[in-house]
Amino acid sequence: MHENLVTVSGGKSGSMKTTGTQTGGVQPSGGGKEHFDIVIVGGGIAGATVAKTVIEQAATRSPARHPRILILEAGRATAMSADKYDTYVQSYQQALAKVPNSPYPPTVSAPQPDVLDISRPVMGEDGTTKIPADNGYFVQMGPLPFGSDYARALGGTTLHWLGTCLRLLPNDFRMDTEYGRGVDWPITYDELKPYYERAEWDIIGVSADVGHQYYPGIGGDPAKYFKSKNTGKFPDGVYHFPMEEIPSSFLDEYLAKKSAGLVVTLKGDLGREYTFPIKISNTPVGRNSTPTPGYQPVGAVGNADQGQRCEGNSSCIPICPVQAKYNALKTLYELIVKYPDREPREGEKEKARVAVRSQCMASNVEHTQLPKKQGTVTGITYLKYSDDGSPPVRATVTADVYVLAANAIENATLLLASKAANSSGEVGRNLMDHPLLLTWGLLEDNAGAYRGPGSTSGIPAFRDGPHRSERTAFRVEIGNWGWNFPENAPYDTVHDLVGGAGTGTAQLYGRALRKRLGEILPNQFRIAWELEQDPEPTNRVTIDERYKDSLGMYRPVIHYDLSEYVRASLPWAAEASRQLFERLGIGAEVRRPEYKPGDYTHWDANDPSAVTYDGQTYWVRGAGHVVGTHRMGEDPEHSVVDGYQRSHDLPNLFIVGCGSMPTLGTSNPTLTMTALAIRTGDHIAAQLPTHTAAQPKEKKDA
Amino acid sequence: MTTTELSNRSDPIVVFTDLSVELTGYDRVELAGTGLIEQHYDTLLRLIGEREAGHLLQAAAEALDADRKNHNGEALRTRVIESKLYGPVIISLIKLWYLGSWYPLPGSYADVNGSTAGDVEHVVSAQAYREGLVWSAAGAHPMGAKAPGWGSWAEAPALPSA
């Protein structure tokens, strides 16, 4: 922690030391605090979506309202021009371990979790943590390590998401009522549907074909599931996505042909049999494709001509070189270009103003809340750091409405550190992810691996159905990048073939090596079985005085495990995979370094992600879907926010993001987070007080 | 065979190229197309030392000459690839061409020949990554570069003829 912190404004921060000289900090107006209409913590998709929605909706009010908005980003600014963005692509290409965060360097002051840091805490016989695994940013208390990461940088984790944009299924909103599991949401699919449409059209830009969405639990008719109430835009309510579907990969088509007619049969409790007809379904994605009439794809930030359509760079995770894949920089860029934070020039109409400040670490939510009572947020205190040897500068800003949009885990640690919005005791609890089981094999034929987006299709059959009352649902993602995820291919394939580790003599080289690689690499494929995790209060983010980062911020201390409900689906996913591989003609078990068609799936016990169930070991990876730390609900006793993501305790505070989701379903959560953020944005726009934020004096030293 | 090519055969970078052709299964034109012959040559000299590289290239030149006369690859195999001295370097060199990364030499090699500061696992350059031969051997393209274009992933795969 920096001892010589510089404080530039008053407020409730008097307990911190005030030393050093005031240089380059945020200059408050007239010695007071800067005031905005809205202060948003977090420059990712949720915060950007709220800002854009509020601005656009408030402008339609009568009289129009043009809010002034501040977005505080804890991490570094990234790139708002194509040439600077290219340096991140270069950084990825030069990275030794090409993990999701590899293109985006962390700062010392805003550390970020990294999948390379995942290790297993040592647990005592009584189930308590003996030695936490704290070698990374997270402090892992176990018994299992939380296996996902996120990016702390402007643009957030959309910088390295895959782009999958599946809506939740209707039953995902009523898990308790339908299956006696988890909790119901305070809103239904039908209520969220118009916001899904806006997320797909106005924020992300989604490519898909309604007719190819073969989901269970929608009455067998995708058109009905997608049917829109917006008949002005979609005549007769016949919905279509803004862009045509991304073509399915050659691998998808190969698997579809080979598995045609396959029905997977799985045995449940009490000998009950469940059947799942396998149908391969093209996946909706936030990746530019051929637009439908009236839609304009959004290209790269600062170079709109680039990224108009996916070019097949095969690196959606961790970076799309052309930005054909949506990232939140696109929305932020639109905001700062359209709504610069300055007075209107002569002849200009009044409009909203957006200021984005990176390297500003929110350190406290100032508030008046007393235990078990409602209160008001009175400011956000943040530290502006420079990482140049000078101390961070502290400032407090005030607003009419405050929004936390800093990722589920960061929202939770900030609220816990601030002792805010937690009379329910639920802040930090119900942490969820999609525990992900990988299976992989070598096909008999060249299926063209290592080409195209990371995934273009899935098998939705297991996403809903009566089995959810006894074991968790799962989504099946077909991967287009060979064994890149499970076996670090093509690297390890080359190591295997060249060999010579013990002998110092290359086993294969020259034309023989080249030919053999051509026989193996394009035949590799893998499937990810992404299990729905149920909310458990013991899976939680906490804070601990002993674990702080260099700015003195609390590091996330995480307790994490898989429930019996989740674990019971591990053998199901493994068995479904076995039946599928059998049909593909690769049922035989084979192991590297031998290469012939077969099932290469293996889960060794010495992996940090090993989970044992019923005597069998599995590897359970994280999916990067960090969900559920400030769940929404109607009852303030058992939830943190309401259906609009408004804090029950602090009514001028909205806590947005995946953390609000009460259950996870089997959809990658970003699309749902975006739909919820739009709904929140509408709500804030309708309720903004009519006065305008006090304008600060211009900075003298700016 | 022209006289110019014959006279160049003792040029170390020509030897390096001919050796690389035999090790990778890619011909001179394909390797030149990566733009990396000189960079990889420099990398080899830098990472194993100039004296050791000189010995390796000398042995390779002699073996390649013998193989040209005998129309087989026996001399290269027995005198270079299976050599205790050169074998480990050959493995790293193959991987350098295929993956664009340098993989360190084994401790037993370093015990005899010493090691350089750069002899640790690293991506040699972004270009070396992009031009890694493994991608074309797979009928693909480097992840994150040389995008084959819209919808290419739906087309039937094809391997460039070796």
C-alpha cells in the first residue's frame, strides 16, 4: 500500500494520510467534489451499455435530458485506434503462453487473474483450508480453485470473449418452480425478450439464423421462442438477427453427417432413462457477418472499414485482429466520439457528455447506510495511479445515480470493502461459472481443424428437460481449433512427433514430419461440455485484511466447490461423449504420443482442476463466465438487487453485470448481462432527476 | 547445377538453408517465402554460439555433399541428426522452423558446450510465430494472422502438396 497517498478532495476519506504535493490529480471545482449525473465504475460492456442506453433514452424524454456521465476504469486504457490495437495483436503473437489475457498486460496497480496462476489450495482433513493458493491475484481457499479469469482493462473481458450470444431458455428463469433447484428470477424470459433483441441489434450485433436454433424447452419451434412484440420492426413478430449466421465449419458439417440420427441415452436416478436426440445447431455470435437489410455492421474502433465481416483469423480468444468480433471498446468509442466531455461549441445543440478515465481504481462506495437500514450513496472514491513512481491521487466524485459495473468479482470486493448494499449478507455469495469438461479425439478424416472462429456450432439437446431436477443441464460446444485447448496443440503435437527428449535424436523430420503433421492436426477435434452451476451460498468471494494488492485494495478471496447436483452431470457428459465418439468411429481409447483415430480424452489426478466423482477423475476447467455475486430478487432479505439491478439497500446505486444473475442456465452470460444492462439503462433514464449535473470549472493545468 | 550454386555451397547461410530444407521438408523457395532464413540463421548462431554453429554447419555441409553423391539422406542422418553433439541442436532447429519458438537445449548438451543467456523457451519473434511451418503443414494458417477469408472454414480442407 502506498503510504504517501495524495488526496485532492474532502469527503469521508479523512482517515487516509494526506501527504505529498498535489500534482496532476483531478482538480475539483471550487474545492468541492466533481459532480456528474451518473458515475459508472467499470469500462466494460455492462457499463458502456448502461451509459449508451441512458443517453439515448433520456434524450427522448420531454423535455430531453442530456446526462453527464463519468466512467471509471481500474485498468489501463487499451486502444481506440487500429494502429494501437495492432500492438496488442503483436503482443499475442509474441506471447509464449497464448492464454486469454496474453495480449493485455496487467498493471502493478490493477492486477488481474490469469489462468496460468490456477493452482490448488491444500485442504485439511476437516475440510478447512490449510494453505490457500495465493500465487496469482486470486486467493484460492478451495476446495477447488476457481478456474476462470477476466481482463482488467478498458473494454473489459469482451476483449477476449469468444462472442457466443445464446439467450437463456424460458425454464432458466424459473428453476425453483420448474425443477426445485436454485431460485427463480424476478423476471421472465418474455419480460427480458425485448431487451435481448436490443442487445443483439443495438449493442453487440449478433449473427444467427432463427431457424437453426434447435433448443429443447421451447416447444420445438424456434420462431415462437424468438417471436417479437416489436411488430413495427419485425412484421408479424417474425424475428430475425441483424446479420446472417456465421457459416458452420467444415468440421460441424462433418460431425452432423456422421452423427445424423444419433440419440444419446443416459441413465438417471432410479433407473430412469433419458433420451437426447443429437442435432447440431449453428450458434449465435457477436461476430460480424452479412448484414440483413437496414443493419450496418460496426467495424474496428477507429477504422470502421476493417472488421466488417469475420475473416477467419482463428483467434477470437484472446484477440480478434480485425475486431469483427464485438468488444466493448466499440460502444465506448461511439460514446466518446458522439458525446465528448466538453461544453457545446457555438451552434451545437446540447447533448450528453461522457468522460472515460482509465487507471482510476474505485476504492470506496461512500454511503450513509446503517446496518439493516436503507441509505444513500454519497460518492465514489477512487485512486488515480500512474505506475511511474509517483503516489496515486485520491479523489471523490458525486452523482445522482451510481452504477457498479466492474465484473461480478470486483463488484463484490468493492461492496464488501465499502460495507455497502449487503444487509442481505448475499454480496459475494453464489459465485458461479460453467464448469467445463473437455473431451477430444482424432477423427478418421481430415476435418479441417485450426480454421475459423473458435466455435461455430453446438449440440443444445442437454440444455433443458426433466433431468434438470436431478442433475444439471449442460451445453455442448464444438471446438474448431483441434486440440489447442486440451493438449496445447499444435505445439505438443510437434514435440511428440519430433521426439528425442531422452535420446537427443529427432525421430521424425523433413518430408516425413511435414506429411505426418498433415495427417494428424486437421483431424483433431474437441468438445466442451459446459455444465450449469447452481447457486450455493458457500461458493463465495470474501475479503481479508491479510490479502491486499499494491494499491491497498482487497484481493478476491474465493471459496469454491461443485455441488452434488453439478458433479452428477460429469459422468453424464462423459457418457454422452463416449456414445458420440463411438458413432464417429473413434471409440477406441488412444493416448499420445501414439497417433491413430480414437478417443484421446483423459483426466489425470494430478491436475489442479481434477475432480473425483463416483471413483472417476475428471478435469473441470473454468469457462470464464463469472456470475452471481450480487443476485437479483424481489426479497431484500435474500437478494442484493431488484429486477432492475437496483440495490435494495441503496436506492441510488445500481449494481450491474453477470453478478446479478440468480442462476446461470447454459448460456454464455454476456448477452443476458447486456439485455439486463439495457433494461437498467431504460429505468435510470426514466428516473433521472430533471436538473443537470453541475459543470465543473475547466482544469487550470490541463 | 550451375557453377554459381556450386561456389555458394560453402557459404554458411547456404549450408544453413540446405540443412533447413532437409530438416523441414519445405523446399528453398518455401523457406525463402517465410522471409526468415537469415533471422533463423542469426538466432542459431546467437543461441548456440558461433563456434558450435560453425562446427554444425561444417558437418552438415559435408554430410549434404555425401548425400548428394549417394542420392540418399544417410550421411545427414548418421553424422548430424543422430550425432550426440548436433542432435539436440537439430531438434531445436526443427521446432524453430515449425513453431517459431526456441526450445532450450538439454542440460547434458549445455554441460559440454555451455549455454547462452538466450537459451530459454521463448517466441523468437512475432514473424517467426506467424511463419511457423506447422500451420501450413496442417492445411491451416497461424492463429491470429494470415486470415484465409470470410467463410473459408466452411470449405473442404486441403493440404498444400509436400
